[in-house]
Amino acid sequence: GKKMPVTLDEFRKMKYNDSNKFYRLTGYKKALGKEPPDILDDINFDEYEKVGMRIEKELVGLKTTDGVEVKGFVNHFIDRLIGQTPAGTPIKHKREGVTIDEVKECILNGTRTATVRIDKKTGERSMTYQMEKFQFAINPDTGYLIQTNRR
């Protein structure tokens, strides 16, 4: 993909000097490595990283309707935003992406479901907020956005 580190030296610089970019690179590789891929298979790393930067700029710092502050996000959240097919273009058996504006609206106006889930492997908690057509999940302890999808 475009803007990927080409040399071992560039890779090392990214790994040790830009941990956020390196974290996103590992998420990008993981998403494309699945069968079928978790994201559009024609998206390049530069575009993937731009989605992450938009999340940081537009969603981090917002608060849910009951006061949970968005403090960050995991790569899986980027994967779900991008989807296997772009937002607004549903294709059977492919996960449709969600726009940042839709998630923002859901953060600010969504209704929290009553259930707090606990991951059996990690013990981490998550809460889901929803609107009529989409939802997102956040870890209330870390403030990290976990995933989003259409309903």
C-alpha cells in the first residue's frame, strides 16, 4: 500500500518513534490478512491512517449522553468504520461501513443499552449506545471506542 515503510530502517523508525502509526500499521495488516478481509481490500495504509487521524480529531474528547468521555480507540473500530463495503452501499454478506458523522451523532445523542458486557477472555467491560440505524461500543473504564456497525 501507499506510504508503507519500504526499508527496514523506515520500519524501525516508525516502530520506535511513532507508536500510534505503528499500532495502526499492525491493525491494517491484520484486517487485510483475514479471509474475507475485515475492510475494503482496495484501501491503502495512507487512507487507513487518515481514518484514524479523523477519529482522533473528531471523536476523541466527546462525551456520551451519560458522560463517558471518548479517550481513544482500537484498530477494530477503524475496521468497522471502513467496513467491507462503503457506507451507503449495502452488499449482501458484506459489513457496510459507518461514517464518522454517524458515530458522532450516536455518541452525542445515542441511547445506552441496559447491558454492560464483560469480555470472557480479558475481563474488560463494554457498553453499547444505539440509534435507529447504527450503534457503537465503548469501554467505560478506558474510554476507548471498540466497534461500530449498522443495525
